[in-house]
Amino acid sequence: MMDKNLEQENKELKEKLWHAQLWMKKELAWAQRNIIYSHTKKENEILASSSREETILEQIYSFFPPEVLAHFPENGVSHLLSSEIIFYQIISWLHVDGTGVIMWYQKILDMMIESYITKWFRKYIQNNGLKSSPENSPLEKSLFSIIDKNYILSLWRLYQILSNIKGWKNLWRHEQNFKHFIYQKSHLKKSLLESSFLLQLERLMNIHAVWEKRHKWILSKDDTRVSREIFVWNFMRKDCLLYILAESQSSEF
């Protein structure tokens, strides 16, 4: 009787062991499939990312001539690449803020303004002995800080100054100095006042993309698309902010 019970228990144990081994084989097979799928997916993503980067770089180098790219700020192309990669990620998803895109575009434009305009404006003031205390105007005080403390010239302040010059408004002392500086630099006068630069800058100010919305991280897809057009015009039209400013430097030499 005891032998029969042991035989039965052994039989049941063997069946359980067989089912356990079968389950383990299935789990192992699934794990191997998942590993292969994960690696394949990752490799495909890397290939897709690499292909996209190459496509974007081709667009950049086709759009900007070598003589224009030669005057790009340091890391300007890599910043453009970063913006475009983030942009393509955003348009593929439904609810993603566009601040990462605009931030890099604005960084390039800020560097251009500092290198192409503000740095030389400070030298113009210094060489001509025009440094003086600011008059009672927010714009004047801002210009004084740019001259005296090496503050940056923001896009908003640049828009205000150019609008006042273009609109023949009464200018404060440092605004007049800025106007005289621009008029002495024919390539800057042409790019800032005689092209569509101010019009595009106005569009950018009107959608609040580089100020209120960017700082609140509430840039919609439409805001991002429009801003991208203003900065680079989808690498199709040359009447965009980055091209106009970069080209102004190539025309000086």
C-alpha cells in the first residue's frame, strides 16, 4: 500500500515537474523574443535617428551657402540640428510643448545679435565718446545697460528700436546713437531696415513665442510651426531671421 502511494506521489511530482519545465521553456522563449524585439527596435530607432540627422544636416547645408555658414555663431549648426530633431518629435506627438525648439532657435539668433550688432555698437559708442547716463526711458536704460554692463540686446528691445527708427519716431539719445551706428554699417542697415527682417521679428513678437509662452512652457504646435517659419522658413525661403542676419555678415566681407 505504501509503495503504491509513493508511486502515485512520484507520478504527480513528475507531472508537476514536466508542467513547470514546459512553463519555463515558454517564459524563456518569450524573454528571448522580447530581447530580440527590444534590440531590433532600438537599432531601428538609432538608424531612424541617424537618417533623420543626416537629412536635417543636408537641408541646413543646402539652404545656407558656405559663405553664409562661415559667419554662423559657434555651435550654430549643432543648435539648429537640435531644434529640428525636437521639432520632428513634436509634430509626431499630440501634446508636447515647443519650448525646446524655440529655445535653440532663439539662442542662435541671440548669439548673432551679440556678435554681429551689439558688440560693434559698444565699440562705436566707446570710440566716439558717446557713453552717457540714460534718459528717463525704459528703452534708454536698457541700452545703457547693454553699453555699460555688457547686457544682451533682447529680441524685444531690438524690435522696439528698429520699429522706432523705421517709424521716424522721436528717438532718445542712445536710440539715436544706435540709428547712426546702423546707418554707418550699410550691411546692417540693409538687413535690419531694408529687408523683411523687421516684419518677421514683428510676427514673432505678436505670437509671444520667445517671451511669455516660452517662459510658461505653453507653446502649442501651431506656435512652434509659425515660429520655425519665422526663424528658418522650413529651409525653403530666405526671408527668415537667421538667414537674413547670417547673410548680412557675408555681404560685409
